[in-house]
Amino acid sequence: MGKPNIIKLVQGEKGNTIKITSLNLEGVMRRRLLDLGFVVGAHVEVIRKSPLGDPIAYRVSQTTIALRKEESSRIEGELLPNGE
């Protein structure tokens, strides 16, 4: 088993699945994202990137959510192989 490929959510490409390992957010935004399902261990799929790359649509807990680069660059996770 190789070393996990840790990336920021914003670095994911369309179709990637990322398992969240840390949220480096505070306050209201952290609480809001936790409530929406962005918790450690959750699998997040990159659904769509806008033409300029901001915002990016993610699917977590059967819900599609768009995040700005400001938020998605502060969430890290392990890039999972396709199909996981």
C-alpha cells in the first residue's frame, strides 16, 4: 500500500473522489460545512468546475454544493483511486 496522495479540495479534477482528512476553517463557515456533511472521513466527489475555476461543485452526502476557492483550498483530503 502506497503513501496516501493528500491534496486540497480545490486541486481535485472533475470526477475525482477525495476522502476528507482535515478542515482548516473556523467559525460560522466551519460549522456550516460540518452541517452540510464536510466532516473528516466523508467522501467528496468533484462534480463541476466553472470556466474560471471558481466556484467548484462538489457532491457530499447525496447533496451537490458549490464552494469558492477560498473555502475549498482550506479542506484537505486523500485522493482516492477511481471507483472507491
